[in-house]
Amino acid sequence: GAGVSQSPSNKVTEKGKDVELRCDPISGHTALYWYRQSLGQGLEFLIYFQGNSAPDKSGLPSDRFSAERTGGSVSTLTIQRTQQEDSAVYLCASSLDARLYGYTFGSGTRLTVV
Amino acid sequence: GIQVEQSPPDLILQEGANSTLRCNFSDSVNNLQWFHQNPWGQLINLFYIPSGTKQNGRLSATTVATERYSLLYISSSQTTDSGVYFCAVRLNAGGTSYGKLTFGQGTILTVHP
């Protein structure tokens, strides 16, 4: 597609429920990244995909967080048993090549855990 | 890990003024980007500038990689320039971390009419 698409744009969920966030990168972009931005804060790295593999998962905050990427395209970030501290904007970005090119970000998913 | 420091943390301008934002980083990098986050949260890529100077309209950026800093210049500021400006860098190293951008804490810019 023309840009990085994320869905849903907003999600309100009850504490303890599982949520899935989706990212459609720009067509042909091999690198995909997930970041998290809490209110008034900078961007916190979560995970990076090159193709379907994840060479760097170092930013996932706990084992409640997981992500996968299929077909070298769409990625899903799953948060199990959500907690209030998971409330944040989850941003996805893609890049043509992780080593050579810049990122393009999607508009994000605003997650609110009540 | 690599440290990224941005200054100033906050900046208030009158419309028409010029400004310079600075980004210092602690290690050798192979990527540096400047982003603008608008009041609606959208991150817009301004410049991909691992070295050298680029200009785009009223904005320009310079990165001196050997001295580990980058500058973003905004001339004739407009109210639509308001928002948060982030600098982000990628460590120049192999291994699993080479793809990851590390962000500074941002500069909050407010332009008054």
C-alpha cells in the first residue's frame, strides 16, 4: 500500500483481556518495527522483524507480549491479560532495508485498558 | 546502549521566528532521522540524514557524524510547526540491534500566532 496501515486506530479493553494489534507495512518493505509511546513520553522499542524472523525482541516488556509476521508482510502484536500499564499508543514502522533506509511510521493504535 | 540527547526540551516561538534544535548521540551511527509528531500523534519523517546537509522548504538539517551531533533548523516558523520533534539514530554495529532506531526524548515546540 501507499503507507503503513495500522488497525484498529483505537481500542478500549478491560483489564485481563487479550488484544491483537495489526500492522500492514508498505509493500516490499522487508523490515518492520513495533514501538510503544506512553502519554507524554518518547518512543520505546519493542520488536524488529526482518522478513518473517525477529532478530531483536529485546524490547518486549514481558512474556504477555508477543508478535508475529507472516508472508513477509502483515504483523500482529498480541498482548495477553492486559494490564492498565499497557495503555499507550502502539506504533508500527517499516523500512525497505533495515541497514540502509529510513523508517515510515503508521498512525498507531491507541490502546486503553480500563 | 546508545544515548540520544535532544535540546532544548521545550521551545516557545512567535510565528516568523527561526530556531535550531540539537541532537547529540553517544556512539557511531549509520542512520539518523528527524521526525515531527503532530498534535494528533502522527509521526512524520522529516529527514533521513546519517551525514551531510539536506534542505526541504523552510526546514534543513545537518549531521556531523564524526562529532556525533545533528541540527534541525526551522526558519520562518508557522503555527503548524508546533508539535514534538524527535531525533532517532541507529547504532553502526552488526548483530541483532543494527536495525533498531533509538529515539531521543524530543523537543516540544510551540509556535504562537
